[in-house]
Amino acid sequence: MKKRIIAAALALSFGAMFALAGCGDGTQTITLEDGSTYVGQATDGVPDGTGTLTDFLGSQWTGTFVEGKISGYGTYTGYDFTEYEGFFENGLYSGYGHMSASNGDEYWGMFENGKKNGVGRMEYTTACVYEGGWVDDFMQGMGWMTWPGGDMYFGQWELGNPQGVGCKLFYDAAFSVKDDLYTYNMYVGGMKNNLMDGWGIMYFAGTGGVYVGNWEQGIRNDEHGIYYFESGIEFVKFEGAFSKDKNSGWIWGEGTMWYADGRVVTGVWENTDCVQIYEEGNTDPSDPAGEAETAKADFFANELVQGAMSING
């Protein structure tokens, strides 16, 4: 009888030792209904505590689980080589995190409900870089983008496109100096689907000219637009028609030209040639010249232009 009691006691002792060695920290291996495997702390067969969940495709979540879903700080490695490190809530990315997509794109910023929401920075494998607002994985709100060709944009975004009001800078290899923004063509005004659209002002660094007026699908189109020419030539200012359809956005139609010598000619224009004169007179040459200099100064004082310059600086 004593031998049986001792044997039973030894069995209980070894069982307790086994529990402490293998499961004393609460670690369990569980196969869930969807075929996923979980190794870690659990409560009543449900992941609850620290652990790693691996689904049937091989994707893994490691971190703290609450009632079966990862919550708080953790990591994710997808079967498609997507990687995430940051915060989760109810199994979804939520809070600050760093994501490396399967194609190599990288994002640092805020998430909500499993999508990029808030403020973040995306570095694309195409060499584009965006930093600004996000809504449900789309660039939205105010943001700054640089393109590999040298173009830049600072302003409003909607559904992943520059849209609203913003400042766009265009790099031209013929005269632009890399990162010297004063040598870039610059635009500030309305944008639609990444094209200049609506009222806006364009500074042409190659010539020093400034256009003020309406744009349509990236091209000047206005019956009453204004163009201030670069200094040192015979033309100072033109106010009148710019045609998208007839002259690729340049002067075409009725308008008035101010010349450097003080002449003022009103009529019908094709480019800078007046093909039909309505009226001709004279004015003080300093008046349109001073207006042109003021227009250029006002352009560079614009808040969006200043914002674009300061971000890059």
C-alpha cells in the first residue's frame, strides 16, 4: 500500500515539474478554427497575452494579444514579404508604425483601422517621396511631394492627387540648377488631378516672365489673362486672350500690349504680332515696368511659395 502511495506522489511531482518546465509561463500551442497556429499565452484556448500567430499562408503576427486579436506594440511579416512594426488595435494597424511593402515602398507614420490615416512619410521605389496627410491609404490634405525628375509640389491633395490649391515647382534641365528653387519654373494656384486648373500664377525661371490668369488642364486659357515679360526686351505687359485650343496657351485674340518705350497697342493678336489695331497710344514706361516687378515680388511672397521653399531648404 505504501508503495502505491509513493508511486502516486512521484507521478504528481513529475507532472508538476513538467508543467513548470514547458508551460510555467502560460505558453500554449493552439490550432484555431481557421487553420492558424498560435504559440503563446492564452486564456480558455484564446490567444491572450504575448505570442505569435501564424496563418495558413505563413503570415505572422508577434506581440500582445487581447481576446484573440493583437493589440498594442507588435510586428507583422506577410507571406508576400510585407513587413510592419508598430502599434495594433483589434488586430489592425493603429497608431504609429513603419511599413515596408512587398514592392519595396516604405512608410513611416500614423495608421487607423488598418490603413494609413493621419500624417506620414512614404518613400517609393520610384524615388518619389511624399510627406503629409493621409486618409484611408490615400494622400489627402496638405502634403509635400518630390518626383525623381526634380519636380515638387506643396499644397492640397485629394484621393492621392494634387487637387485644390498648391504650389508646384518644375525642374527644367535646360536652365534649372538642382535644389536651387529660384531656377525652377513655379506655379501657385488651383490644381486638379495634378494639373494646373483654375486661377493661378506662373513664374517662368527661364525667361523671368510671369503669367496671371486662368488655367485649364495644365494650359493657360483666359480671355483676360496677364503676362509680364522679362526685363530688357521690347514687350513689358500683355493683358487679353490666351488660348488653350488655338495657340497652346499663348497669346491669341483681343488684348492690349504695353511696350518698353511707352507705346500701348490694343487690338487682335496672334502671338506678339498685332494683326488688327483698335487703338494706339503712349504711357509712362515706368508704370507697366513697376507693375511687373511688383507682380514678381508678390509671387515670391506668397505663403504657399514660401512654404515650398522652406520645406526644401
